Amino acid sequence: MLKILILISAGLISTEITGLSRELEQPVRLEAAGKPIDTDVGHAAPFVCDFDGDGVKDLLVGQFGGGALWIYRNEGTNSQPKLAAGVKFKDGKEDGCVPSG
């Protein structure tokens, strides 16, 4: 089974209009429940949003192979996140997924 570590940069890509740096920060390895976040198959697509409405941003990770979606709830703060173990995103009784391939 292919394992690919999820690397996320905290930097911003900017334009000349905003005057922000065009450089990305160095990637960091994210952990959830003390373990590196991996995808089972292919590329990962991370998205940060407050999924549970508690005012703290959580992490959604979609994986290319099969389109599985995982939510990592932030049990810390926005400035000091602490991600819980991932759980599959559910669409009713079925596992939620996005089309892939």
C-alpha cells in the first residue's frame, strides 16, 4: 500500500497587488493523535474550516484514490492546533467521497 505524507505549508501565495511575499513557508508534517497524517492512496487535498461550529478550524483531507474524505477535529486552538484522530466524513449512512479518477 502506498503511503504519502501530507505536507502543508502555512505560507501564502500572493500577487503584486497585495504586496505579500510570494514565497511559501517550509512544509511541516502534521500529526493527529500523535501520529503523522497519511493518505492510503495517491495525492491528498487538505482543506481547513470550522466543520463542527466550535469556532476552531478543523482539517478535512480528501485523497485521490477512491475519493475518501477524512475529518481531523481540532481539539486545541486556532493558534495552537491539536488534531484528533481522523474519522471518515459521512454522508448519511454512507462514507462521503468525492469523484476521482
